[in-house]
Amino acid sequence: MHGIGDEPAVQTRSLSIRYGRRTALRDVTLTVQAGELVALVGPNGAGKTSLLHALAGALRFEGEAVVHGRIALVPQRAALDPEFPITVGQVVATAWRGRGRDRQAVHRALARVGLDGLERRPIAELSGGQLQRCLLARAIAGQPHVLLLDEPLSGVDAHTVGAVLALVEAMCAVGATVLVSTHDLALVRERFPRCVCLSGTVVGDGAPDGVLDPAGVERAWTG
């Protein structure tokens, strides 16, 4: 996996999102290069999910947004009904959306997230962490150039956190670009080289130690 050309992997200019009369995001201008691992942080309602969905083409916006290459969005687990009668392998296979697929590709994707051997298991029998990794396997099966993860580390066990981070770091090492929304600021400081803080707009962008200093956190979380 490698980036596409020499252009930034993700670039927005004056991106704004409105829900009726409410503005979720305003004037977001970002540049993310191929191979970057970026954390999106901010309080509830800051616009993290809206930005990811806009980049994935799932949400209308004003302004400009360009994403180069194949995109995969992993939504919050709440977006998938765990009682839906479908197996782990069938979930991963939906990455091909009706196109021909190699069964071995499903096996490889599941092995990369530590779910090898569970292809025939109904998703209703998965733990929360396993379900999150199943959704991640579906995303990486399509070999995306840009991977967008919405709260993949929320409410999961430490093993899943470690597995997800190890996988996305490996993907970035070979040129993929990964944006991860999360509320775990300690983890961002420890594992992410770049942090974008949102609070209706971009209020911080850079190394986590600088963006998440006391003044930055107060500015974003208390306004």
C-alpha cells in the first residue's frame, strides 16, 4: 500500500457542515499527507464524526474536500446492529460490494485483526472488541489509501486497543493515511504523532504535547 502521487492524501479548505440551522463545523482547513496517523479529538458535538463522514462522501458540506485514492470509513459500533443475522466473514465480504472476491482475502483481513478462525461465527456472538475488529477487517479488506476510524477505541478491551493501533501504525508505515477520532487523550499523547483538536472548528493542530497542553484543553472543552 502506498500513497497516490505527490498530492496530499486529504485536503480541505473552508469546509463547513450544517444540520438545518445548526452549524456542526465551520471553516475547517486541513492538509494530511500520505502516511500520516492523525488523531481527531474534542468534546462531544465538536464535529469529529461529521468531518469523517464528510471526507468519506457520506455527508453534504460546503467548501472543498479532496481525498486521493480509495477511502474506507469505520463508523462507531452503534452503526451496526449486533443482532443482525450475518457472520463475521459475510461482514468482511461486503467490502467488495458485489464484485468478485477471493475467499483468501477475507481470511487475510481477519488474520490481520486477530480474528482468524471466526469467519463463520455470527456477529451476535462477538464481544464488543471483536465486533470493532470485525468492522476494521471489512475496511482494510478493500486496501484503502485513506482509512477513517470513528471512535474505534471506545469501550473496548486493552487487547483491541493495542491491536487496532499496531495495525494502523503498520498501514501508515507503507503509505496509508489514517484519521482516528478518540476521547482518550492520554493514548493520543502516547501513540499519535499528530493531533487535530476540533470544537466546531480547528482549535489546535500539531504534536499532541502542544495541542493538548492545559491551555489547549481548556480552550476546546470549556470554550
